[in-house]
Amino acid sequence: MALRVDSPLMPEVTAVRDALVSAGGDPLFYESLGVTVLRVSLGFLLAFAVAVVVGISMGRVEFVRRFFEPAVLIGLTVPGLVWALLCVMWFGISLANPVVAVALSAAPALTLNIYQGTRAMDGDLREMAHVYRFPTRYKLRFLWLPALRPALFAGARLGLSLSWKVIVLVEMFGMSSGIGYQLNNQFAAQDVASVLSWTLLFAAVMAVLEYGLLQGLESRLNRWRKVAAV
């Protein structure tokens, strides 16, 4: 398509490759990436902590479920762009801006996954823990966390994907650093090749986190599970 169109708006593969090599060798990319990863990590950890408490409570207590369910459903339907714009207006250029925006975007999906995992837990195990009066820390360590592990990892994947999308929007509209800010600069310069190169590098980092971190951690924690041979 680039060869047929012959337009700067559709750069050739060689132009994107050159821009990719240039951006990958620029210390500015790693500086911007570090800032973005820090913001995503803080927002995601905040969302994860809230989601674990609210999700388990929704699965255990009917009143809590009815209280939080409308908020979770609304949070799932609100576009990430809305959270980005609101947090820019609320917090301005501060660390709270991207952290809260990421948390608001990721928390509903995380909460829903954890709630569904809690509801699917074997009732006999809960009754056994109650009959034998397991301390709360034992219930959390040996019952809740192992049973909720698939839901936690599924929610983490979904939450991280939402977090990456929102952080770029926040940095484009209301920050002066980060990957989104650099993408906005390339957009203002109408440099399509650079926009594509920064996007590809950003996607590569996400792939490393998924395949190198999440899948590795999940395999390690689930190594005791029997794998079907058929």
C-alpha cells in the first residue's frame, strides 16, 4: 500500500524501520518508558488492591454486591478517554492524574473477574474452613488466593491492557513526559513513521511484560497443577 500510494502519510517499511532504530537507540525513549511504566504500575497496584477487597466482599456478602454492582457496571462502560479528561481537569499535571485514571479504568474489570472467581469457589471448601475455624490469614493464604488465582491473572491481563491504553491518553492530554507525550509530539510534527515506531516499541514492551512476566509467574505458581495428557 505504501508503494502504491507514495504519500508521506503512508510511509514505506524502510522509513518505519529507520525511525524504529533511531527511537530504540535514543535515551529519550527509555526515559519516557520508565516514567510511563511507573505511572501504570502505581495505578494498577491501586486498582488491584481495591478490586481484591471489593471483589471478594461482593462474592461473600449480598448487600455489598448490590451496593457496588452498579458502580462496577458503569465503570465498565465509561470510555478510558473520559477518565483521562476528568483526571486531567481534577488533578492537573501531577502524579495523581495518571495513577487515578489508570486505577479507575482497570478496577471495574479486575473487580468483576475477582467477584466471579469468588462466586465459583467450591462451597465445601469454605464450609470446611469455617468448621475447623481457620484463622483469617490461613484462609487467605491457603484457600482464597489459590482458588482465585486464575481469576486474578485473567483480571490482571485485562486490567493491564486497559491501563496501557488509558495512560497514553492521559499523557497526551495532560502530561509533559512519557510515551503518550512523545507520541503527541510526533503527531504534531505529522511524522507518521515516528508515530508507528514509538507504537511498535510500546507494543514490544507490553509483549515482554505479558510473556516474560505474567505468563512466567503464572506457570511458576501453577506448577503443582496436573496437566492433561490428552
